[in-house]
Amino acid sequence: MQRLEIKGGRKISGIIEISGSKNATLPILASTILTNKKVLITNVPIVRDVETMVELLGAIGSNINLDKKRKKISIHNKKKLRNFASYRLLKTMRAGVLVLGPLLAKYGTAKVSLPGGCAIGSRPINIHLDALKKMGANIKIKDGYVIASVKKGLKGCIFKFPRISVGATENILIAACFAKGKTELKNCALEPEIQDLIIFLKKIGCKIKWTGKRALEIIGVDTLKSTTHKVIFDRIEAGTYIIASALTNGRLKIKNVNLKIMSAEINLLRKMGVKIINKKNYIIVSSKKKLKSVNVETKPYPGFPTDLQAQIMVLMTKSYGISKVKENIFENRFMHVSELRRMGANIEIKGNKAKVFGKRKLNGAELMATDLRASVSLVLAGLVASNKTILNRIYHLDRGYEKIEKKLTDCGARIKRLK
Ligand code: UD1
């Protein structure tokens, strides 16, 4: 099993280019099930989850081709797809469930594995299923699979999401594009990746408009157009590298970012004392030696993202004073804390709240990665730890960070992949 060896103590300075967003690429790829026309997706990140989605679509018969060198995916589905997504592919990537809505909308039946829980919580899909039922689908759960069917196609409906869910908003939004009549979705997630999905869907001919802050109206269509789409940048990757630079007192130029969609993160980092200068298509990050403590709670967009919670916590271990973190999105997202404590961090946890005591010296240790964002937070901790850090189970990291060792070593870090 591959591991990372990180020798701490180096500044992260230089230039990093941010990749396309994984969380935008995945729903866009799932939505291509709807169309028989040629589609080209560019700026895709070459990460394991994207490869898994390409494999999943290929397995159901999609004529899909990933060009890793040019970071492009072309799709031209000419024949009927199979409506079956297996457990093998869904067990490693929950976003595989995003094929349920489009398969059902296009073919009237779908058998998709239940994705199951994961380290950060039980992660049910009840909201996805309730919305599809409201659109007329008949849904059964059998042997770990969702078996869905609808006699004369999905019907438009009014559905209010009982809680804000990124995945459910995406799945139902895509399905509604092929439902009969009008669908009104309320209490939708507003993440920039959803906005990017909407831009893509509109380009292929879907009729979607925002009618209120969290309200979408979709009018079903039955034919679609060909298009090319460049995926939005990965704001979580950008936030991670800003933190890497701030942690190590480096000076970093980060290309291919747009701070407009990162206000919550940027405001918080500035409050801590991180200097972020905004240029046209890049930013410059530098920071004072003495960072301040802050309090933060994770929220759906435009709030502070749960996907940056573990990384900001590492920065808090180095700032002056006590910081507080409240995790509101996932029930079990403090998995990184026990590993950070083994490195010398002083963090108290009570339920979904953490208290981080700052100005701690971190020491290298042998660590276990538990999920994608926890893994990257341990890489960050390794960058400022004394001695050597060994990070095991880095397949989690490879799911979502493109060339992380190369990007960091090019900026001064000492990281090696041990096979
Ligand atoms: C997406 C992101 C993930 C991010 C998360 C929250 C992708 C591929 N993944 O995950 O990186 O951390 O948004 O920003 O884009 N819930 C239910 N029932 C449901 C659906 C969700 O109870 O049917 C709950 C979840 O357990 C969780 C909360 O709603 O507590 C939010 O989850 P959701 O927004 O759906 O996350 P994902 O789409 O899985």
C-alpha cells in the first residue's frame, strides 16, 4: 500500500496552478447520461474519483474517453445505456449515486447500488429517493440496491428539500430536465459546483432558472444539444494550498482561482492574519508570523465549507489563542483530530464542537488517513512538523487531489511517495 513521507520545516513558496473541480466534474459527467449528442468536458482534474465515474459510465455502455494528458473527457452516447450501477464502483465513491436520477429520467428504470456509509458519517440518500418518488417513481430497496422505475416517465413536481443537500439537489435537478412539465425545487444547495452543473445543463439545452435564493424551476425537455464545457476551478484545493502557504510562512502565487466564490474562507483566513492579494486570475498569499485564533462553523454554501474544516484546524494549532470549530454538516468529521493529537496538537472535542489550543509544536509521526479531507490535513500538519511524518492509506488523498506531491515539492516541500 502506498504511503507518503513528509519531512517538515520547509516554506511553501512558488507557484501552484489549481485544477478543475472534482465536485463539479462528477455531476456533470453523470448528467451526460441524458444526451446522445457529442459533449466535451475540459479542465477535468485527473483524480481517482473522476476516473471511477468514467469507469462507471463506461460500464453502463457510455462511449466515454478520458484524455489524461489534455485533461479532457469526450462523450458521445449513440446507443441505449444499461441501467445498472454496481456496488463495486459505488463503494469507493458515493457520488456514483448521481447516475440514479438521469438513468431513471431517461430510461424509466434504474438499479443502482446504495452507496453505504463512510468514515465521516452514515450519509443516507433518503432525500434523493423521496424527491424521485414525488416525481412518480416507484422505489424499492433490495439486496443493497435501489431499484427504481416509473411507468410513463418522471413527472414535474414541487419538492422542498427537507435539509440542504448538494448531491440530492444535483440528482433531482438533472432528473427534472427530462421530466414531463415543470419542476419547482425549494431549499436547494447553492454550491458553485451546482452553478457550474447548471451552466453545463443549459448549454446542452436544458431549461433551468433560479426563481428565488434557493428556488429552482426546471421545464422538462426531450432533446438536447452538443456542447463543450470548461469545468470551474476547485475551490477546496485552492483553500488547501492557501493554508499550506500560511502555515509555513511561505509566499505563494496561486493561479486559476476566483476569490468571489470563496468569500467565507478568505474572510476567515484574513481574520487570522493571512495576507491574500487578489489579482486578475491569480492570488498572492503570504502571512504574518503571529496568526490569530478564530471561531468557525461549517455551513452550506455560501457558509464556510465542511471540506476545509480539517485543514483550517491545522492552521489553528499554530495560531495564538484558542480557536473553536463547530461542524454542522457531517456527524463524524473530526477523524483527523486523534491523529493531530498524536502529533502533539491540543484539541478538545465535545459532540460536534472542537476547541483548538494554539501555538503547539507538532512532531512527525506515523499516521493513518481516514477520508479525503482528513488526509490532506495530515499532509499539511506534516509540512510544519519536526522530523518525518509517514501517512498511510493515501488512496483517500488520490481520490481528490491532483498531483499533490508534485505541486507541493515544486514549492519547496520534501514529500516522497513510498511504494
Ligand atoms: C457533497 C460533496 C462533499 C461535501 C458535501 C457537503 C460532492 C461529490 N461531494 O457531498 O465533498 O462535503 O457535499 O458540502 O460534491 N443527507 C441526508 N439525506 C440525503 C442526502 C444528504 O440526510 O439524502 C445529509 C448528509 O448525511 C449530510 C448533509 O445532508 O449530513 C449534507 O450532505 P450532502 O450535501 O448531500 O453531501 P454530498 O452531496 O454527499
